[in-house]
Amino acid sequence: MNVKIFILIVGLMAGGLIGYLTRPQASEIKLGPLSVEMQDTSAAALSGGDLTSGQMQHVAIFAVLGAIVGLGIGFVVDRQKA
């Protein structure tokens, strides 16, 4: 497997894990088509339950950032091999 792709996948997974562990506490109330979400500044506990849309955005942003960092590291490692 290509080194860049491997480190990209590792960065994506690490970013997603960090995003999940640092997601903000949130509660979401849905009344028909209306959805109200409230967030706290502290990290959420590792309890079960569905992720709110704000929490999913938080995890996705961290996953993308991890993938970008992983791809950058992959290019550096690949360049040093040559």
C-alpha cells in the first residue's frame, strides 16, 4: 500500500477519534420540523446515545484536519524515501 494513503487513513481515524473524545456536551430537542440544540463548553461524557448534528460537525472537522495532517506527513515521508 502507498505510504501516503496509509498515513492519510491513520490521520483520518486519529482525527475522528480525537474529535469524538473532545466533542462538546449537547442536547437536541426535536418538535416536528423544528430542532433546537444547546451546547456546553465542556467535553461530553463517554455515554451512549446519538450524536447531535453539532457534535457530528465537530467530529467531521477534526477528522478532516487529521487527514490533511496525515497527507502532509505522508508526502514528507515519501519524499525522504526518494
